[in-house]
Amino acid sequence: MNLFEKQSCEFITRHIGPDEQQAKQMLKTIGEPHLESLVNKTVPPAIRMDHELDLPQAMSEHQYLLHIKEVSMQNKVFKTYIGQGYYDTITPSVILRNVFENPGWYTQYTPYQAEISQGRLESLLNFQTMVSDLTALPIANASLLDEATAAAEAMTMFFNTLNKQDHISHPKFFVDNEVFPQTKDVLYTRAKPIGIEIVTGDYRKAKIDSTFFGAIVQYPNDKGSIEDYRGFIKDVHTAGAFVVMATDLLALTLLTPPGELGADCAVGSAQRFGVPLGYGGPHAAFFAAKDDFKRSLPGRIIGVSVDANNNRALRMALQTREQHIKREKATSNICTAQALLANMAAMYAVFHGPDGLKNIAKRVAVLMQTVAQAIEELGFEVLSNNYFDTITVTVDDIAPIRDKALRQQINLRYIDDKHISIALDETTLTEDLYDLINCFENDKNPVAFDIHSDDEPEHIPGNLSRTSPFLTHPVFNTHRSESQMMRYIKMLENKDLSLNTSMITLGSCTMKLNAASEMMPLSWAHWSKIHPFAPADQTKGYQQVVDELSNYLCEITALDACSLQPNSGAQGEYAGLLAIRDYHEANNDHHRNVMLIPISAHGTNPASAVMAGMKVVVVKALENGYIDVEDLKAKANDHSSDLAGIMITYPSTYGVYEETVKEITDIIHQHGGQVYMDGANMNAQVGLTAPGLIGADVCHLNLHKTFSIPHGGGGPGMGPICVKKHLAPYLPGHPSMVSRLLSGGQSSTGPSGAVSAAPYGSASILLISYAYIRMLGNVGVRNATEYAILNANYMRARLQGQFEILYTNHNGQCAHEFIVDLRPFKKSAEIEAEDVAKRLMDYGFHAPTMSFPVPGTIMIEPTESEDKSELDRFCDALLSIRQEIRDIEEGKMDRKNNPLKNAPHTQQSVVSSDWNRPYTREQAAFPMYYVTQNKFWPSVARVNNTYGDRNLICTCEPIESYLEAEA
Ligand SMILES: Cc1ncc(COP(=O)(O)O)c(C=O)c1O
């Protein structure tokens, strides 16, 4: 390699952990002469890719940052007053730097291991408290994907409450005309497959009878008007149905909250609480409901419980609702949500407090009324007299106003030929009003306006003005100075184990490096300050990334078309299944609704299939983890005439490349079905094989796994889908794309309904995956796969003999992950998988994936980003734990009172003067030398899950409860 080649390939060596020397040693342990032979013995030859990927060559980090800066300049940052659920916002720098740009926050995993996740659990509890307070509804979840999908979740929650399977007596859902268009679109998409009939109309004239199960209204509505829905809500309740209000958190600081108006549920986006626009996301949606719905709420809920020492401890509550346990009977398919963004929004509320938020809201309202008065003075009609931050103006002709606005680099929302909406936000300055009002002036008679610091909002109707207090908890009333805020954020960060502490070996989750150069551009204004509905000629930088990334993903998957709209893996599944469904319908195969799903599938698969209106038929697995082909054949035969397809994961969730995969996809095709591939395990495919080569018709990619988007403590994520040509017409569309297509713009998507609120989902994080592919290049992305296989097989080889490794191929190799069986220790030492997981915390590690897909096991996925020393540290820790188990087996250690059963050990318990355990404090907290050099202390002892579910508390408790706990 010459000097200059070395420069451009520099990132590969930063991203991939082992260097040449280490790789050699690792191969020796595995017993393979070189990487190529290992890969050849691992990936079945029948499905191997026989060509190099047609992707650009690698760029160095420096080159990439110059490149992406240049691309960003094609996006134009206009002053944007479009609104429609997206508002410019000021991310407080202390939050930007210490949360958004901090790997201590963004590289965390979903807080399944509660003892080492108390920081983000606390912050998510703040989020729930904030949402619950502002909406005046008692139960809130820890975020959903976006406002539109949150509205759809409310719709299905109501539907499932009133309609039992096969007995649909209330099929109709009312949607007020003035709900945001993107929300309507997603509601339509979600309603159709499960037999919900959407009825739109004016809520004031709607006749809701017992055929309706629910209704949605927007508050303030799409045109900015604040409506009093009390009478409507009463009528809906009289008909036995439920109401969800889509609403705005900032407005609710001034408005009577939905709970006080009688609403059953409230949804919306927390974006304007400090989360950048980012061309549509990622942002946290919120979801709050009456107590009656707590067991059917979608998404993750954080709850308060106690630990083994009876101290307060947080953890995820009521998990039995969720897809990973309930599968096709789950309340929703939500897995990844928007935790990082929920944390940012919660921090924004912590930093500003109730008075600060109210102040921002009042200022926005006063500026809006100033603009409205000036525009009225100019002779225009403002549609409603009751508004907060948005007005809609009737004009004779939008053209001259639009021309003038564009000349001043201003975006307004042009609803139709005669209506313009203007939405203000916290970034609006008094000076901005001159330019804004000027768009409506003829320049000869400019209007003067006057604003006073003690002006009050005058257009919030008295009977809808908020009187109830909110955010009264001390956490929202303490951290006003930057010093205190910075320390609060740090204090929480210190409680959480992230990738900046140690490797996180979560099988199926691919916790790889989220490189700084991949992340940095997200903070740049030319990416972060773009509204998702900005005109196409202002978003050319985004369009370039969208087009290039779509092409790269098609090349990598060997498929033909791509939609970047789904904003999580599960959303990708749903979008892909809809494509299959629409395809069958277009072929007059309306009856094809059976989806075969292997027993080992991730819970989101069956949950998504049900959402797409399909029936799930489970296919068995063989002892070696392969799909039972005989069972598959029988089931495909039985359902031949109504077979919609199969959902498979490849390599399977058992971590093996099944040699039979092609036979499986052939069988499905022979019966007229389509093959859906769950691409969660693409990290074992890229450059070596591809879904298209294996026989998939459609596949989703978890960009937050293989393509380096960080997990953010439970989101954001992106789940684009790639499809073969015949499914391309059925990819998700979006209302904003239709107008773009009509105006001659480029779009790679077809006319089907939207699955997300924004056309490209959480568009700004696409940059991370784009960076990943550009900096690794055509060779680097394949190398990443090869090293992922090397690292997994090295760990497997080191652990084999001491632990039983489940499911390897006929050469004894695993793919990019492997399963360690811990079930034998239950009998030999009364040790369960959970004990091993908790003990790993004392060694400074996050547990691997627990009990998925096989109960009583752990699934280890090291990824390519870890070097040999880190892999060794983890193996040493597990082997040391094995020795501890052996001590129990041999009677040297008590079966009940031992370091595993008592794990994790907190600092408090180890320094306590009444230490009376049959092992030393050193053994408890510093079981290996390396731990003394970088000790991570779990902040609570083992959390009691059942206590928390039995005594459900999902908001910050009154301060007295902390005092009681201390007493
Ligand atoms: C195999 C598999 N499929 C689907 C998903 C769902 O993806 P997401 O969490 O992005 O919705 C996961 C998530 O862990 C997974 O492991």
C-alpha cells in the first residue's frame, strides 16, 4: 500500500479493531490459516457474492468532512415559518454538547440492564413526567417514533380495546379535517389493512354513533386555530368511543390540557423542546393516556421500583405488553423508539423549568399576535381569532407573496392558492417580524408595530387558558445555571454504561463504533435546520445523500429500489409487509394473507405482520437452529392458496448461515409467496452475500446496527427497505413527495401511503450511514463483515470448552454472533442467565443479549470494531465467572450467597461496615486486575421487576418519597 492509498484507507483501520498482527493471533486460536479460509468455511459457497461491490472507494475522515461540508452547502437555510408539527428550536448548548454530541449518551443501549442504566432511566422518567404534567394525563410512555405514528398507535389502541378479534362492531375512526396532513396519511395507511374505516369531516358537524370506536382532533389545529373540543369529546364518549388529541407541548403551557378537556389520550412531537429539525428527524413523539389504558399502551414505559437493598431503582415497566414477549398479540410492534431525543427534550424542560417554558410560549404567542394584527391591518383576513403560534391568512393570490418571501429567504406554508400559514417559534426575533410582515406589504405603506415586554397573549380564549400548575417537581425547578445543568447531565451519564466504557456485546443489536466523524455533521446548521417540508430546491444536499445512500443500499442488498422512510427496523418490517400485501392485491390475490414466521424470529416480525393485516403461522426450528424445512414445506402446502410469504432473518437469529436458505426461498416462491428478509443481521452479509442473492424480495436494514447509527439508549434508528423491481411501485409514499413529483422533482418512491410523518423518516441520521459507507468504501464495508466474523469466532474459540456454544455450522463456525448456553448451570449451581448478566456488571461489562432467541442463554456479538485486547478482556471476565460457578458447583461457595446471586455489587454495599458475605469485598467489586484500573460502579443493586409492575409509578414521585427511602 503506498502512502496515499494508506491515507485514504485510514478510517478502515480506525473502524476495525484488530490490526494485522492481532488478526493472525486470533486466527491461530480459531485454527484457521487466514481470514479468507475462515470466511470460506463460514459463509455457504452457494450464496457467496462473486463480485466486488460497486461502491465508491474509501475516503479518509478529513476528505469526508470536506466532502460532506460541500454537499451541505446545497441545502439552503431559510427563515422557516412552515410549522405543521415542525418548528425551529434552540438546543441549549449545554444539552447539545453534553447529550447530543456525547457518546456517553448516544452510544447507550436500550435500558434492559437497569442497574447500569439508571441515568437515562431517570431522564426518561423526567420525559414521562413532563408529558404527563403538560397533557394532564396520568400515564405516558418514554417516546414513540413521530407524531403521525403515535396518532396511529392511539387509533389501534382504541380499536383493540373495543373490537375483539373476529368481532368488529365499531369499525369507524373519525379524523377531523384539521388534523396535520401527514398524520392523516399515516392513519389511512395504518387503518386499511386491519379493517378500520376512516371517516373525515368537521368535528363540529360530526355524527358519532356506536359504529365509531374513536376520533382524533388537533389542538391547536392544522390552521393554528384553538378549538374547544369539550362538547365533541362528550358526544364521542356518549357513543362509547374514545378521543385522542394531537397536540403541542409548548402550547400546553398556556392551554387547558387534553386531560382536563376529557380526552382519553394525547399524542404529539416533543421536537420543539430543543431537538433540531434535521429535515424530519429524529425527534421524540410523546403518548399519554388515561390510567385505564396502562396495560395496552404502546412502546416502552419507565417505572419506579426498588433494588435488592430496598433502595429506589428504575426500570422498564409492564414489559409483558411488548412485542418481544407478546409477539403477534403485542400492543404494537414498537421496539426502537427515540430515547436520545426524549432525553434531550426532557433536559430542555429541566433546564428551562415551568416558568422558562411559559415565557418562551408567551413570547411566541405575543410575536404571533403582532404579526397577525399587522397583516390584518394590511387588509388580509386571518382565519381564526383564537391562536397560539400559527395563523392562516386568506389571500387573493399567493404568488406575489411567495415571490417576495423567497427573495427574503423566507419559507411560509402555502396551503392552497388562497391560504398561507405562518408558524412562529422560539428562534423568532422581533427583528424577524419586519421581513415577515413585509412579505404581505406593498412597500409603499409599511405597517408599524409595537411590542412591549409586558404584553400578554390575547388570542388564547379565556375558557381554554391553562390554570393548573405543571412541572412542579424539584427536578424541573433546580438546574437553572449552566454549571448545575452540566453536572446534572454528567451525574446521570456516570450511572450508565456506554460504549465509551467498554464493549457492548449485544447479539442481534450490533453495537459497533459510532465514529465521531460520522456524527459531527449532524450538528451543522445546513443539516440540522432544514424543515422536512422545505421546497425541494432548498434541500438538494439532502437529496444527494438520499439518492446516493439509496443506491448504495440497493447495491449492498442486490435489490432494485429503496425507501428511506421507515424510522425503525420494525417500521421497515411493516412497510415491507405492506408492499407485499399491496402487490398481492394488485394481482387480485386479495386472499393471500398468511405469513410464515420461524419460531426463532424477533418479536417485531409477528407484531408487524398482524399490523399489516396478516395471519401468522409459526414454522418450527431443528435442533441445530435451522428452519425445519419439512415443517416449512408442509405449512407452505397447507396455505398454498393464501400464502402471502415468509419472514426470515439471515443469518438466522441463532447466528448461523443456513445452507438451506435458498431451498426455503424457492419453496415460498413456488407457492406464490414473497420472501421478506429481516436485515438486522446484515453485518454478517455486506460484501459477502446479499438478500437479493439469497432470494429475498424485500428486506429492511437496521441502519442503527450494521450502518453505524448509534442506539441512543433506545433510539433513534432507521429501517429503510430495499425491494426487487416488482415491489417498487408499492414502496411508501408521502403527501409532500406527491407535490415534489408534480413539480418535476426527483423521488425514488411510489404512490403508496406514508408509514412515517416525514418523507425520509429521521433524515438527518442518514448522514451517519452515508459517512460509514463513504469512509469504509467498497473494500472496507466487506472487511467490516469479515472482521465481525473473525471477532465472533475468536471469542467462540476462546470460550468453547468452558461453556457450551449452541448452533454452529458443520465446520463448527458461527456467523457474526453466537449463543452461549447457561441452562446447565441452573442444575449444577442454581445459577441462571440473569445472575451471569448481573455479575458481568461487576467486571465492567454490559450483558450480552439475554434469553433471545433461546431462553436461558446469552447471545454475544462483538462486532468488527473491537480489538483483540477488548475481546480478551470480555472473554477473561466470562471465564472468571465460569470459575466462580465452578466454585459453587464444587461446594466451595454457597449456592444462595455468592458473588453471582448478589450481583451487581454497589459501592455502597462494598464499603458498608456490615459486610458479612462469604467472599471478600475485593472479589465482589474488583474480581480482576483490569477492573481496578477502570471501575464502573452499578448505581443500584439488582432491581426487583415484579415489585415495580405491581406498584406502578411512571412519573417522578413526590420528593417526600425519596426522603422516606433514605429514612
Ligand atoms: C432480528 C431483529 N429484527 C427486528 C428488530 C427490530 O428493529 P427496531 O428495534 O429497529 O425496530 C430487531 C431489534 O433488535 C432485531 O434484532
